[in-house]
Amino acid sequence: MKKKIAFAVSALALLALASCQSPFEEQKIEEDKFNLTIATYSEEGEETVLKELASSYQKTHPEINIIVKTFGGELFRNYMTKYASNQDKLPDMIWMPDDQFAAFADGGYFLDLRSFYEASPETSYSNYYSSMLNAASYIGEYKPLSEDTDPKYGIYYAPRDYDKIGIVYNTKLFEEYDIAVPSMENWDMNAFYALCKSISAKLGRGSNRVITLNSWWEPVYTTLFKELGGDGLVTAEGKCNLGSDANRAVESSLYDNLFADEKIMQSQDNDFTRGLTFMTVVARPRVAGFKTKMAGLREDGKSPIDFLPMPCKSIAAGCSGYGIVKKHAEEVREVKGEKRTVKDLAWDFIKYIITEDGQEAAGKTGLSVPVLKSLAKTGEWRKAIDASLNHDAWLAGEELRLTTYNIYKPNARAPLRDLMTAFMSNLEKQAEGKPEKREKLISDYTNEFNKKAEGNLL
């Protein structure tokens, strides 16, 4: 059992760290400017959007030199753990995702940003999706300082984007195999299953596959279990609920309609970019990279990709953003007789990122759906890549918050997520997920999950 878990989590890490080769050279320190360091995930999309934000900000702030570093091929949580006992080596600011920051925010590594948000009407809480601000609290709920000053209600990174998952499809494959783009009028899981089966029926013995579903990823499995009638992946008492009758029905539905057909499921996203897979489920930041890598698949000038919403009433929404490292926050830097603290320098850049100019700069890259509600229908992000594409797919459905693990202590959440990832990875396999093996999967992962969860409720 433990070998299976280790394999699945290792596979996840390798997939997450694919495309880690940085296309950028790190900037150098400039003695006559205020130097501000920021580290981000070593992935082309994240680096691209941050480089664009830094470049556009510096055009109107020539006294600032923003030095973008990367995690060097590591996940955020591993990068933070590496420097947990030597915080001097951390940057001034850091990018973080909503599913990995909680233990470090609880541990006091980052500033609570509420006082900064509340200092200006430009960053009024009401301008943003409240769910994203909640996601930046390590207990999943922020409160204005006027309501409660307890640090647990703090905002520990400023969300940059509003990420719902969606489906990207290969337009050329749809045309070649005469697959009709489904009507949104009756777009639900039954229609989705039917689409996948109809494509599978047209495939021969070649290497084409229908979809990379990424069901092991929290936004995907949370969305699917909700849509298919699951009754929660954990109970109110913090116990693993994979074996409930309702959740067993979800597992059977997914396996019978998708996972059991080897021509439907494809686990490698690079097969989508190679033009071998019809669809993939991702968040918006992955999309610009897809179009770049797939540009040569069509010779007629049409976009190689377009978008469909997830076939669900409620669709998971998450975010990533930027925080200020507490270790450096009070440091004073001086340039040409002017003194400024790191926290003020960092917040000024963050404020740019989360207000209209920065949101539009990020949107132009095609990698970011604005966290500003005012730009949902009119922002530059809707023109990026190709204005004719179905950008509405990324705002479809009611918002589903990712709160499954918030009932546990922050430092216990990562291994529990890893176990759920490993279970879904095995369920998705044609051989491992079959009914005669599924009972053992449910039993083994439930027991392992409950051992790790014991004593870790908030």
C-alpha cells in the first residue's frame, strides 16, 4: 500500500514539475535602485506572468528593481521547508498557491495583509471575489480587522487570479474525426460521458486518446464528486468518507463511464500538446503554453485550441498570489538618501498587481483570469490568445470552494491531500480501479488517511 502511495505522489510531483526549465535569466542587483526579490514556481506560465507584471510596474517605477527568482525545480512547500530554519535566504516576496501555504502562514512566515488592503479604497475587499480572499486565510475564512484581529482570520497572500477549472479541446482533432462541439443547452455529466464515448468509438488502434481528466487534482475530484452526488470526502468528525454509499456510486460512475475504457483516459498532458489527445482539464494559467506548443498543428491559421466549461453546476475555484516574507518586512533600504521598508516596497508592487493596471497586464498574457470582479466581462484576458474563443468557459457554473481539508490543522493537510491524490490516481487506472480491486483501495486509503488525520482536527 505504501509503495502505491509513494509512486502516485511521486508521479504527481514529476507532472507538476514538468516544464521547469526557466526561459528567463535572473535580473541583477542594481546599486542605485531599491532592489526587491520575489520567488515563484519554476513553471513557464508563472514566470511569464510575473515577468510581465514586474516589467510593466517598473516602467512607472524606475527607482525599483524587481529580481525574479524561481523555486529551482521544487514545489512551494518544499522550497519553504528547505529554508524554514534559515529564513534569511528567503526572498522579500513569494508566490504561493492556495493548497500549500497554510502551514507556513500558521507558522508566522508571512505578513497578514489586511491592514494594507484596508488602507486604500482601491483595494477594498468588495472589489474582489470574497472566496479568493477566504482562500488566502489558513483557516479558509478572512475577517476585516474591524471584526476580528485574530491572526487566523488574516490574509497571507494577495490573490492574483480567479481560477476555475475548464476543458481545453483540440480543434483540429474534433474536425478530423467529425466530432460536434456540444451544445451548452444540455451540457451535463451525461452529455460529457456521451461525448467521450462517441470519440472513443471512432478511435482505432493508434495512440490517440480522448481526455486527460486529471481527476487526482483537488479542484477536479472535488467538482466531480459534488456533481455526481457524493456526500463529502471527509466526515464532520474528520474521517475519510471514500467508502460511503454515495461516494462509492460516484467512483463507479467515473470508472464505468471513463476509466474502464483505455481509449478514453490519457494521463500525460504532453500528449495533448503533441496533438494526440482530444481534451484536457486544466486551469486557465496552462492555456497560453498549450497554444504556443500546439501552434504547428494547424496550417490554416485557426486556433489549435478552444474551451468548454466543466459539465457541472458547481465548479471548483482557486487562486495563487503573492505574500510578503515577515523575516525581511521591517528591513529598511536606502537609495540616494531615501529610506523605505521592504514591506512598503513589496505592498506597492502587490497593490499594482491586484488593481486594474496590473490585472490587465496579467490578463494580456492569457495566463490569468482577473481576481477583480469588475474585469470579468471586459478585461484584456478575454482578448488574449484569441478573442473569438469561448472565454466564458472559465467563469461558468456556480463557484465551489475548496474547503475539504480546512477542518484539519494546517501542517496535516499536505499528507492528507497526497493520499486523496494517490487514491484517485489508482482509481483512474483501468486495472487498479476495477470493482474487484476497488474495495481494497478504499479500505487501504481510508485506513491510512484516518491514521494521519487522527488528532489533527482544528
